[in-house]
Amino acid sequence: MFRGANSINLDSKGRIAVPAKYRPVISESSNSHLIITCDPYDNCLLIFTLEDWENTEADLQSLSNSKRNHRRIKRIMLSHATEVDMDVNGRLLIPSVLRERAELVKEVMLTGNGKTFQLWDKGRWDRLDEEDMAVMTAEELDSDDLPVLDY
């Protein structure tokens, strides 16, 4: 399970260093093989372990080709999906086409999202985080749309 927000930097070759706390899980669960693709809903990248990607890929394949938005989601996620390996130093090379698509330059945020990571431009992440907090604390928030969490 991946959780937390981590501020990291892209190096001059387009690599990120995966925080040490995640490396054993990635090594054990997918033999250091990961899939990086575009998020169809936000301007960020998604990073999957190989096993979780195969489940997601099966879900994508089951979407209807006769529905335009289903085709769009499939096209975005499947056509950009790239297999990468975490090297012995815990680094991932983010392909340049994906870095450009998500507008990643230097400072990035690697955020745990349960089974996946999201990789964001840090400035975009900071703005979205502020916006999300403002919306969630607004008095006019429609509580009927919110899940009930018992914690």
C-alpha cells in the first residue's frame, strides 16, 4: 500500500529516486518492474506495480469501444503505458514523452494513492492541494456527494 506525499527532484537525465520506504515493496511485489502512464483525469502520471497494472489493463480492455469516453480513457492510458525498471539505486527513468505530457521539469511530488503513485509537478500539486482543502472545508459543500468515513 502506497501512501504519503514525497517532494523529490528529477535529475538531469529525467530520473527520480524512489523514497527508500517504498523500494522493498516494489522489489518484492513486481521484481522492480513498474508501469508509468498518463492519468486520464488529471495532468499527472500514474505509476503501477506490474501486477496492479495488469489488473487495471484488464479493466480497461473490458470498456466498450462503442462509447467515445471509454475509447478515450483506453487510448490515454494504454497508448502511454511504458514499462520501466527501478535500478539498483532505487531510481526510475521517466520517459521524456511522459515528462513533457505531465509538464514535469525539476521539482515533483510522488504521492501514494493506495495501489498506485501519482507523479505531479510540485507547483501544480501544491495548487491542487490548496484547492482541495478549500473545497472540502467550504460551508456550501454538498455533503450528499461525500462518502461516509468512520474513523
